[in-house]
Amino acid sequence: MDLTLLRTFVTVHRAGSFTRAAALLGLSQPAVTSQIRSLERQLGRPLFLRRARGVVPTTIGDELAHRAAPHLDALVEITETGLDERTGVRTLHIAGPPEFTAARVLPALTPLVAQGLAVRSSLVGNAEEVLDGLAAGHHDLAVAVARPRGGLFTATPLCDEEHVLVAAPRWADRLSPDLLLCKGAVVLEQLPVVEVHESLPFVARYWAAVFDSEPPGTAAVIAPDLRAVRESAASGAGLAVLPRYLCEEELARGRLVALLEPAVPPLRTYFLVVRTGTLALPHLARAHERLLRAAGDW
């Protein structure tokens, strides 16, 4: 049996789509369709059922993928290890939220850079864009704020991010924590808000978790980067909800004040995501392991 056909089959099985598999393989969609049909003729069995939004494997397709995928991944590992030995340098393409990637991910990879790993980062704030880029093969590794579904990706929880409601001291001095706990949503509606988007994603999540209510209607300042939100809030533009890691220094220096310390703070989980099977690549496996180890201190 032609290994090229098996490779295409496994890619389609993981991607759930001829179109997405074609992008990963660098082939046209008709070429992928032709290869799958050829493999189905050889086996005398259908491997996929066509659907409006992709394909679903038959039981025969699932069985073949289960048996073939580990061996194909092992062959990729052998090939890529040989490439490592010849060139001495491999490049890791990684994508994730700008602030988290800058503050956490890139510094954690520094020891691997010292060992010869080249890193190219894409700072992407939209989770869907991050995963689309990973699916299309633009990235090797991605940090996402939601666990992706389907067999194309393998996701591992990386760390939890605590969200803190903060404001500059001049706003905090006007507010009583006891009053906020009792009438927080009502009181805070009178204050200006700084956010990353008009939909108020961070504030809305915090309001729902802590106050069980809707957030204020609009923001006074919109800045599509949490570092800009932090600086704007610290200058007194209004209250903001920030990841604790991103404002720890400002809290310690008194530039920002935590308005509340709820017993159960709102959290957001980051996931480390790869295309299924690619952890067979040594340079990717090393980066994956390094980030998971580093996250233990985050």
C-alpha cells in the first residue's frame, strides 16, 4: 500500500475535512479527494462519509487510522531526527495571545534557544485565528484559551489565569469592599471601564462569575492589548479586569489596587495545542515539555 495514500488518509481523518487536510499537506483538494478514492478502491471499503461541513470516518476508517497513525508518526520522527542532525537547527513556529506569549511563553523557551532552537512567534489575540493558523500548518504549536474539539488537535491544559478587578488608587479610595460585595454591580456601573473590545469580554466574564449580572453597557476606553489596558487603568482612566500575572508589579507598587478579592476568583484556562501526531517531532516535543514544566511555576 502506498504510504503517501496512508499519510493523506490519516491527515484527513484528523482534520475532518478534505479542504483542511489539503492545506496541511500542501496539496489541492481534488488531489486529496483522488488519493482517498484510490485508497478506498484498494481496500474495497468506504473510509469516510461526506457531510456538508466535512467528512466523518466510517468504522473501517477509524480502525485503519488507529492502526496506521502511530507508525506514520514514527516514520516522521525518524525523518525529522535525521534532519536535525544534518542542519543542527530547527525552527519552532508558535502562536498565542500577545500578552501571555510575551510575558510567559517566550521567556520559558529561552533555554531551548540557547541549545540551538530557532523560534518564530505570531502574536494573535483571536482564539479562532490561532487554531485556524495551526490547522493550516502556519504554526507548530499554539496557546489557546479554549479546548479545541475534534481529532485534528491534541490539547493539554497549561495553566489557569486568575482575573482581578483593578483601578487606580483615586478610584479605589472612593469604594468600600463591603459595599462592593453587597452592591458591587450597581456601584461599579458609575465608574468608567477600560477593555480590549466593545463586547467587554474580561469585564463580562468577571461580572457573571462574581456578581451574577450583566456588565456596564459601554467602555470609556478600548485598547486591543491588555498591557495597554493596564497602563490606561493605572493612569486613572477607569476600572479594568486583568490577569493577575500581568498586573502583579503594579499592585505591589500601588499603581493599581485590587477592588475585590472574591473567595473564588474568576479563572481562565490556557491550553497548549498541537496538531495530532506532531509531537513525534523532537524539537516540538522538547518545546512542549519545556512549557508544561515552566507552567508549574506560573
